Amino acid sequence: MSGRRAGSAGRRGRALTVAAGMLCVAGVAPVALSGTAHAQGTCTVSGPTTTCTFASTGAEQTFTVPNGVTQVDVTAIGGGGGVEDNGVGGGRGAQVSGTLTGLSGGQTLYVEVGGAATGGSQCAGSAQCTGGFNGGGSTHFGGGGGGASDIRTLPSTTPLTTTDSRLIVAAGGGGAGWAGQCTGSPGGDAGQPGANATCNGGNGGGAGTSTHGGAGGTGGGGVFGGGPGTLGAGGTGGGPGASLTGGGGAGGYYGGGGGGNINPFISPSGGGGGGGGGSSLVPAGGTGPTVTSAAASITISYLTPGKPVTTRLIAIPQQVRLGLPVVLDDLVCPAGAGATTPPTGTVTFTDTTTGTTLGTARLFLNLGRCAVAGRVVFFRTAGPHVITAVYSGDSVYQGNSGNPETLTVTVTP
């Protein structure tokens, strides 16, 4: 294209942008929506990042994905196992981090933060040592298994055996086995088996794996072994009736097995085996699991969507003879109240009919709060050409790559 021709088209394009600026006040439907999280956790904003933290409440919590957000970063920590009556500790929970992708605005994620298991003087001799919320196995004289922490797309009322919608799982730690007349047995950390009891007592429960729950520990003297772990839940500590002395298995992707019972046929009777830790689920590209003594929690963070914009793509002329220029203008305006600065950034024009990128133009101030980007193009083939204009977005405003403006230019021979 000659300099004279390009200059003429450029002047024509600049004149058109002034007229196009009037479209901003005419009202155009927003192409993207911003939003904030609706979460039962505590959310804070720092710069472009919003972080929501969920602590253990013993109940299911929810997080609503904001409009404009398609992925979130998550760190989950499972609950620790309970101690036994003499103070021997339970296993530690797991920490898992990863990015959950493929989300959509308005989608509800169900947040299950593992509960802390009871143990020791809280229950020995009088009440059951319950496992932590979300899968921890129970016992009586030992420590309960720690609950797992996970995020899923369906509520907990949907059984995992029917549909397992969990996206990330941080396993809990196993509960400690009761000392009996000897010494207590520590519960297994997440991913590890519980310890065997001393003095020929019960054996520790097995750890959950990626495909099955941990085996229950055999009981002392071959009787009253612990319950096996299952999908999402730890096994019960071994023992007859209510006299459960093995540590509870931990919750997880698959739960840990419960520890075996004391040996009732010898004196000293030995102790109960420790409960096994559960297994974890790490999203693709994520990190972990690593064991930690930190309290169970789930943290969700995401980049806060920018302010929404409206766009309007025009072509002058929209029907043109082959070889003659067409001026493409894309007007970008803030949508709604509260925006005081015009959008900046670029617009990329593409001929989707031929798969050709027609060029990228920078926005410049037009009328009021609006900005416009223009491009002069020539088409090499006759027929309809579907043109898209994608606004890049900037530090204040959202781009519209998910819903670009589109029009058809008809080129005649």
C-alpha cells in the first residue's frame, strides 16, 4: 500500500473513531462481568489477589466462583490424629497445593475442612473418641483419626461411592493407640501406617493409597482387629463392643485403617495399634503431599477480575469491492458506574474465515471515558469474512477474549 493510500485511510479511520465514540453512550451489553467471592470463609484483598481462608467448623462450607474467574489456587491441610490417654500423639495431616481449572462464574464449590479428632482425657473411659470431621475414624480409649480437607463440586450429601467429585484432598493423620498396661502407639502421619504396639499388643493400621483404603491392624492375640479404611473415610479402632483401644484411621482420598486392639490374653496386655494415615489427591501440576503440624484449613486465592467493559466493532464500509480498503474500529467503554479512567491496552483484529490476524492496534482516548482502536485492512478474496476484535484488558479492565465482538464484512469481486 502506498504512503498516500495509507495516509488517506488513516485520516478516514480517525474521523470514523469520533463518530464511533457516540456508541459508548448509546448502551451496549457488557461482554464480561466482574465479581467477588461469596464464601463462608474469611476473604481479604491484596492488590489484584483475593484470598479466602476456611478454618474447620465441623460442617460443610461453600465458595462461589466469581464471574470472570476460571481458575483458583488452593492450599489444603488435613487434620491431625487424636492423642491417647497417656499423651502419645496422633499422626500429622498432609498439605497439598494446586490450581483448580475449568471453573465458571457462579459455580459453587463445596469446602470440607478436616476436623480435629478427640482423644486422651476427652473420652477415655467415658465417651467415644470421635474422628475428625470429613472421614476420621473413631475409637474409645485411643485417639480418633484426623479428618481430611478437600474441595468438591457436589455436596457431601452425594456419597463418594456414587460420584466422587473431589478436586483436591489433603489427608488427615491417624489416631494414637491406647497404652493399656504398656505404652501407647503413635498414629501414622498422612500417607503412613500407624505404629505397632509394644508388649505384643495390636498392630498399626495401614495407610490409605491412591487406589484403596488402608488395612485394619491385627489385634493383639489375633482378635479384634481395626476396621479397614474406605473411600474418603478411616477405619474404626479395634476392640470388642465399646472397648475400642486401637487408634482411629484418618480420612483422606482413601482412609487409613484403624489400629488393632490390645492383647487381652496376656499381662501386661500391651497397647492398641496406632491408626493409619489417609492418602491425598494432588491436582495436575500441584505440589505435595507433605506432612505438617499446622491446623487443618483450606485457602483459596484468585486474581480479582477487572472492571467490565462494553465494546462495539464497526467496519466502514461493511460491503466493499475487492482491493478497496476497509476501516475496522473497536470502541471500548467502561460498563457501569464507578469507572473514572478510560480503558488502555490493545485490540487484535482477526479474519476468522481465513484464519488471518489482521493486526493489533493500541487504544487511544476517544470521547469521555471511552477509547478506540482502529485498523485499515484489505481483503484478498471475495465473499463473506467474519471479523473478530479481542480487547486485551489492562490493570483496571477485563479483556473480552472469552466473548469477543464479531461482524461480517462482505467482499464483492
